[in-house]
Amino acid sequence: MKILLAGATGVVGRNLLPLLSAAGYEVTGTTRRPDKQAQIAALGGQPLVMDALDRDRVFAALETIRPDIVFHQLTDLAGRDFSANVRLRVEGTRHLVDAARAVGVKRMIAQSISWVCVAGESPACEIDPLDLDAPQPRRETILGVQALEQAVAEMPIGVVLRYGLLYGAGTWYDRDSLMTEQIRRGELTATDAVSSFLHVEDAARAALSAIDWPAGVYHIVDDEPAAGTQWLPVYARLVNAPPPLTRLGRQGWKRGESNAKARAVGWSPHYRSWREGFVHVLA
């Protein structure tokens, strides 16, 4: 079975590629940067230089490869340019979906984010509406998510994986990351805002499992949504940072997410709580 992995050198893609290769799939992995082709080959894939914003190039790639499944793991976050990432979600996804449908691809598995639902008191589930009335810049991000998820739903089988806050190698929550440096400098305040975390390896495992899942949207998060007053002091201690300042209160949409739907189709996180995962990554 042939697979096109768009975004093969991203934090999820480079964890997913060796899993797909080990499972026996013939994987073509894309990157925008020619200098990353060797990395894809080393992970077990056939490298392909492709910019998802180049519609003609995307159509040519899908016509040549004619994959059975397309994995959409494209992001543009290296420079923390959130508008560029939104553009990729909107335009890049549209190009991938249109090209995949043109050559008869049945299944697409796409990366999204979980913290996009309206305000509430309990962890969000997939039937909760998107927070489309949010103020900027959050609204721009959510509109990008909406465009991505609506486009993927046009596939015969479109699976959207809404990942929680990713931690682990190469993410923003790693021992040598910018977030860790901010925590060491005492720049983050612990509040009642609730987050759902996910180890990046669990994100890749979920994507592999989704080859067999029904179409739909799934929250891929660990089992323990946590307030900042819970997780941030633990994080700070593990990276030898001073205890964070604390402030009461949260915005209503910062409520975490439930993974019950993903568990119902057989997925469960290896790192069931950020508590054990943080120790593995940060200690």
C-alpha cells in the first residue's frame, strides 16, 4: 500500500514515518526543503520536495505517486508565524484534498488542534462547536482549522486528528525549547486555564492507528486535562526553574478536551498523563 506523508520532517511526521515504514507501507515523504531529503530517506521514506502551496506541484506529485492514503501533517510553525500556518491549513489542505480526489484517493488523515471549541465548564468533546466568535488572533487560527476540517470532510474517508499540546523531542515543550527558557526566566504565570497535553510519540501512534478508523474528528489528548496551577509548577521543578507566579482565573475556552471518542475506537495514549510524560521528556 502506498502512502504520501505530507510534512514528513515535522515533529509528528518524523515520528510517524518510521512507524509506517516498519508496518510495511511504501511511504513517500514530502518536505519543502531540499536539504531535508536525507532525513526522510534515513527514516525509511522516499523523499519528495513539494511545497503544498504550489497547487500544480501538488497535483503533479499525486498524479505520479497515486497513493492509497494521504497523511496531512503539514505545519509552518518553526518561526512562530501563526498566519503562515493558517495559510498552509487553508490553501495547502485545499490543494491536497483536490489532488487526492482527482486521482481517486479514498482516505486522508489530517493533523488539527484540540483547543478550538467554545467556552464550557467541562472538557470539550468533538460535537462542541468551534469558537468562531473568538477575538483575534485566536479567531484566525480557528478559521484555519475550520477550513482544514471542512476540506478533509470532502474525502470519501476523512479523518481529522485534533492533537493536544504536543510535548517531547522537537516540540515547544522540550527540555531545550523556547517554552522551557521562558519558564526558567519566570515569564509564565500559572492560572486556572486547563490544557490537554499529548506526547508527540502518542500523536504518531494515533495517526498510524487512524488508518483503520471511521471518518470523523477525534480529540487526541492524554487522560488528564490539567490547570496551569497543576502542570506548570511540576514542569518548572523538572527543568530546575523557580516556582511560577500564580494568578486565579481562566478564559472559558481553556477547558481541556476529552479523548473518549478516540478511546472508543481502540486508541489510548502510552503516556496517559502529562505527569509521567514530563518526567520522561524533561528530567
